[in-house]
Amino acid sequence: MAAGYDPFKLDRELRTAFTRNGATYIDVLPDYETVPNPEQGYFPVDGHPNEEGDAVIASFLAKELTGGAIPALRATSQEAPSRGEP
């Protein structure tokens, strides 16, 4: 890595801008630490996600969104409804 280069600078700047304006910022970058060979999820020509990369990003977003970042989407365990039987 080049001296003085901060790979997380843009992430911090976006988070600051979004939250300052009342938006919720969903950060999936830390989730990539668990993905072996994450570069395989991107096209080498232009760096856009391929089908595998899209699936990984979708799973990260689903985890973050249902994990409490958006209260209305929070995943909760629900018991089966009672049939009124004793």
C-alpha cells in the first residue's frame, strides 16, 4: 500500500455525509474479511461484480438490514400462532 493512502477514507466520508443528512449508512466492507478470494466475485476487465459478487453483496446487505440497522426490517424470531387449544 502506498504511503499516505487510506483505503477507508471514502467509507468514512460517505458515512459522515449520509448520517449528517439523516440517512442510514450500511457498511458491508468489514464483511468482506470473511470472504476467501473476494476478487473472484468481480469482472477483471472493469471491476464490476459478477453473478457471484452480486450474491455476496446481497447477502451482506440482507444481514445488515435485518440485523437492526433499519428497525422496521429487524429480523425477530416469532412463535407459531396459537390455535386456541389448551
